[in-house]
Amino acid sequence: MDRLVSYDSPRPCAVPCTPPPIAWRHRPPPAPLTAPTAQRVAHRLHAATAHPRLAAAVAAALFTGASLQQLATARPRDYDDAVATLALHDRARYTDGCAAHPVPPWAGIFLRAAACFTRLVSGEDQELLAAPGDRAHLLGVAETARLRPPQPPAARRQGPVGRVEWDWRERQEAERYKAVPASRVRP
């Protein structure tokens, strides 16, 4: 859940796109969940919401490390159940470019439910996982399921005790980018 509130490219590709597998050049991959942890996560998501799209979006955020804006680029055609991949788009190549993420078995059920729900409700051009206005709902589901990102040490917290800092990891990364000497930056 490191990047759920990031600000990446918010639109899918205009033409059908077949992205390559994710290469993880710009950021580290999320840690894979062990079987017992995956089972606990699936139970928590199931208990936190009955909405298939929201549950699938939180599951996808866990196994892809993608932000809300990247999740909003997925359409039903971007989930391939046969080969268990989910394509996320990033036309501006801000984070990963367009990339296909392998879907772990525990998350496949959530994505299949979201794909069926989306096709029944509105068709192929509707968002599969998240719409731009779903941020508060997604954070609520993640909080209810107790799926929080890593938190800063108590001494570095900016908000009140108990408040989740959803963007702490990204602010930390931005501070590292600012610290790069100007002589190392290419014009």
C-alpha cells in the first residue's frame, strides 16, 4: 500500500495497448505475501466491503504497488484471467509506463468479481478498479481491513496519534530526490 495516494497519469491509453510485463526500473516491487498473510488479507477485504470493485482495487494496490491514478486506468479488457495478468497504463511514463502485472491466486477472485460487475453495470469502457472520485472510499476500505502503508516513527509523525499517513513513503522518496546534487542531474 505504498503508493495508493500518489499522483500519476490518470487516463488509460487511447488505443488498445498490450503492455509488456512490469520491469520495476523506477521503484522496488511490493513484497510478495506469504500464503497465511494472503489468506488473512483476503478475509479482511471480504469483511471490509461487499463492493467488488473496491475490494479488487485494494487487492491490486497490494500486489502491484500502484497508485489510485494507475488503478483508475484499468478497464475490463486489461484483466486477463487466462494468463492472470492485470495491465495498468501510464502514458506519461511517470512511474512504470504501461505494464502487465502478474496476479497472485489470492487476488484473482477479487479481480474476476470486479470484471463481472463492471461488465454488468456499464460495459467495457468503464473503470475496472477505481474511478478518480473513489479515493476516500478506497482509503476507508483499506483502513477498515487494517491494510495500512508503513508508518513514520513516532518522532517524525506530522498528524495526531492514530491518524494514518498514507503518503509518508512518497514524501520520503521526494526528499531523497531533492537531495541529489545538481552536478549529477543531466540537463
